[in-house]
Amino acid sequence: MNGYQASQEKYGAIGVDAARAMDTLARIPISIHCWQGDDVTGFEQAGEALSGGIQATGNYPGKARTFAELTADFDKACSLIPGPKRINLHASYAVTGGEPVARDALEPAHFSPWVAFARERGYGIDFNPTFFSHPMVKNGLTLSSPDEAVRAYWVRHGVACRRIAASFARELNTHCLCNVWIPDGLKDVPADRLAPRLRLKESLDQIFAEKLAGVIDSVESKVFGIGVEAYTVGSSEFYVSYAATHPGVYNLLDNGHYHPTEMVDDKIASLLCYFDRIPLHVTRPMRWDSDHVVRFTDDLRDIACELVRCGALEKALIGLDFFDASINRIAAWVIGTRNMQKALLWALLTPHAALAALQNEGRFTELLAAQEALKTLPFGDVWQAYCERQGVPADGQWYPAVAEYERTVLRERM
């Protein structure tokens, strides 16, 4: 009996069908963020420093510099990642042929190479307006600025991006999550918290006014950032309230954007009481929103388990958001995405109904014992079998392909 067959029997003994879990996982797409491949540089202002609370650290050789390089690297990473995939794209990755195009003038044509790339591989595209690293971010503010011209510029950018998202949905015959995050905030204690939020509300109302087929709109909060330690306009309370009062707009949960003691998995069930979709940006904060490569941690497994136990896999829009310039960028994609998939498989191999029954019956000692016993079941054998079924290397086997790509491709970029 091989390892997978033995693991099937062990999971079967607690009422879990390992084969069915793998079949379910094979239907869950992960939206992989393009910006890991070039440290969030984008194609718009190559060589310029990031701003707006965005920071990538490290100088590992071989960073992608062009659309061709970035998509080649993305392809290499995806060849080592099992399961269905989507592309998580920022507006600063427009392909303009070297011609400067203002962000408020972006059009679907500027992303046609991305559409062709995605269509050929069967990927959908999710989209993010880029409200940072730009001269029109005045005093750290965009949609909440007291300067009407600044607000108007960024409203036009938001409107343009939603229309681009609609074109993605139309061209690729799938939805497009269009997510709004802004860096707006203040470094020190504000004299007025209300007025910026009222201006943000008005700006968002203008951006979302147009009804567009195929677009799923979301807003993303943040607790603080570099340079905005005292006050962020787009707080969690603001965006939850905005989404709850604006049908068709959803509250995206980025698990790096909360206080260190807040757990995102605990928020999922609350939002499911009121929303039919749960957009996610999965990252790994280390003391703050540092966007480290996702590891197979308790926090990650808890998020996945909450999605599964709530029956929310069909409602979840799972995207990734991390960027590490200190290690091989392709390996970062592979490690982080595979860990998200591992967490989902772990959740699918958990007997949630049986555990819930123990809770409902007040059998808390048995519940604790059962939860702990799960940790020593042969999860790794099932994951290896899943990788084999998907035609990608198992853990411990994929790194040589990345090392060879670095030797033959990345090092040539230096």
C-alpha cells in the first residue's frame, strides 16, 4: 500500500473522502498577483521609487523589466503550481509601447497583450486601480484630498479602471474583481477625521455610479502604513459600512491590513451573514503589513478552514498580495501560491460537520482532542498525490527547475 492509499484510509476513518477533497481543490482558482515578479515596479515609471506606503526590499538578481520578461516568469511559476489560476493585475502594468499614458486616460487597448496572454492560458484577470507612486498623490491623499482637481483625477482613474475590468470580463468570459485600495492617511494625529471620509465616500459614489456587466467591485481597508501611521481614511469600519450600504460593492479582506491581534478568519462568518461574496487578498504580515511570502501557517489554515466550514468556497474570490525582492521572485510565487492551495486542501480534509456536532452537543473535551488529532494525519501524502494528478512536481522536487531558469534566464538580465 502506497502513502496516498494509506492516507485515504486514515481520512476515511474520520469521514473524509480524500479523493473528493482533491477534486474540489482542482476547481478553486487562485488569483496570482503580477507584482511579485518585478517588486511592484510596473511598466509606467521604470526606475522610479515606490511611494504611498508601498515598499519592496531586497535586490535579488533577475527582476522582470518588460511585459515579455514578466509574463515569461509568470509562465515558469505557473508551470510549477497545480490547479486553476487567474492573474491579479494592477493598472500600472499597462502596455503602452513606451508612450506615456495618464492613468485617468487608460483604456482597454492598453491591456490587450494581457488579455491575449490570459486567453491563451485559460486565465481570468482581476484588476486593481493604482492609486500610489504618482505625482498626483498630493500630501499622501487621492480620493479624499481637499483639492478638487486631485480628487477628480483619481475618480477618472477609478472610472477608467472599472471600464477596463468590464472589458476583461467580456473578452475572457468570466468575472473581473476590481478592487479599490488607496494610500490616503496622515502621519500624525489628525485635526479632522470626518471630512476626508466624507470626501472619500463622495468619490467612491462617483466611481461606482456606472453599472458594468461582469465587474465585481470591492474596497480594501488598511489599519496603517508607512507615513500614515496615525490615520487611514479607508478604515475597516468605513469600508464595511460603505459596502453594506452600496449593493454590488464588497469589502475585501487583506489579512495584513488589521491590528496584529485581529484574525481575518473570524471576520469571514460575520460578513457572510450580509454579503454573497468574500473577496480576499492573502499575504503574511510580520508585525505589520509587510507582505511576506505566504507560509503554511495556522493563520492561513484558519482562513481556509473558515471558507470551507461556512460553505463559502463558491463565494470566495481568493487573490494573493505579497512581494519579496530578497529571494528568487519565481520561487516566491510558487511557494506562496502552493501554500494557499495547501491550506485549502487541509481545510477540505477536515471533518467540519463532525466537529460542529461536538460543539453543538457541548462535548468540548472531545472537540479539542479531535482538533488536535487532525494535526498528525498524513496530509502531506494527499498533497503529493494532488500535485502528481495536476502534473506538477511535489514538494522538494520543483526547486531545481527554478534554479535552472535563474541560471539560464534571470542571470542573463544582469
